[in-house]
Amino acid sequence: MKLKDKATNYKPAEDREKDLKLALLRIQKGRARPGESKITIAAVAREAGVSTALIHNHYPRIAEAIREAQGRSSRAMRDVKQKDLIVERKKSAAYRQEIEELQTKLASLASINEVLMDENRVLKAKMNDSKVVDLASRKPHG
């Protein structure tokens, strides 16, 4: 490509921005080149005859407008993530509370279990004592 060709391809930023806005509008209205029905940065770049990098690097407002048209604007996505974060924090707090309650119950049950195991040992020891008579094995008087 000759230097002269490159110079003719250059457009002032305002003109390029207008071209990008018109390309976005054509895609939104269904008047874009065939196959360009989805609103994406790549589609707008193709429609305007520029690279996606140009949009990303030099026209952040256009990139944001494209994301808004997609329903994915940075602000909207941030707000959704913020709401999701609040919901998850509430869930987390509820789970922490539940864990605390379950740990308290577990400690109580462990204590009861120790008492029962001790009583069980005592009863087994008494059963093995020769002085203890099994009442169930005695025959009823008749």
C-alpha cells in the first residue's frame, strides 16, 4: 500500500465516529450488509469497514453503545453483579448462622453421646458381675 493510499483512508475522528454510529444504526434497523443481523462490535466494525481494535481502542463510547444495544452495558452489567453480590452475601450470612446453630447442636449431641456411652459401659460392667441376676431369665412363679 502506498503512503498516498493510506492518507486517503484516514478520516477525522468525528467522521469515523459518525460512520460507526451509522453502521450500528443500520444493523439495528436491519439494513446492514447481508449476514450482519447480530449487534456485535465485530459486526459494526465490518459494517463500517474498520477493525474491532479501532473501536475498542479509540471509540469506547461506541463500544459501550454497542454493549447497551446488546443489553450488556458496563453499567447494567455492574448493577446486575452488584445485586447478585448482595443476594449472595445474604445467603452466605444465613449459611454462617446455620453452621453456627448446627455446631452448637453437634456439641450438645456429642456431650449427650458421651454420657450415654459412659452409662452403657457401667451397665455392661454390671451385667458381667456374677452378683447381678438377669430378671428376664428367671421363670415366673406359678
